Amino acid sequence: MNTTRRTLGTVAAALLAGLCWTSGASAQSGNPIKVGMSLALTGSGAPAGKMLQAAVGLWRDDVNAKGGLLGRPVVDHRL
């Protein structure tokens, strides 16, 4: 169980680090960049999935507060 959480944490950190490449643009323009992923929000994988969902939300808010990604706002894509 601990290995699964560590693996999910590592994957989430790698994903967020790769997406954190922001530009110095102060004004957000253009179409938003949609970020989405498959997360388990029910069942045995729900605790880790909900933590990742919260982490992506925090990252999204932080990136948008700094001007967006490549000058474009970031939104999370939910079905």
C-alpha cells in the first residue's frame, strides 16, 4: 500500500513538474489549456485519486495566478 502511494506521488510530481513550464506573460490570452487525467475517485484507489485531484487543483490555481501556462489560462477537464 505504501509503495502504491509513493508511486502515485512520484507520477503526480513528474506530471506537475512537466506542466509547470510557464512563460513570463502577465496577461492571459487565447484558448485555455485543458489538463485532464484518469483518476480513481471511488473504490480502493479513491484516497490517492482524491489527493491527486486536489494537487492538480492547487497547481492549476498557482499557475493561473502567475499568468498561466505559455500565456494561456489552465483549466482542469472533467467529464
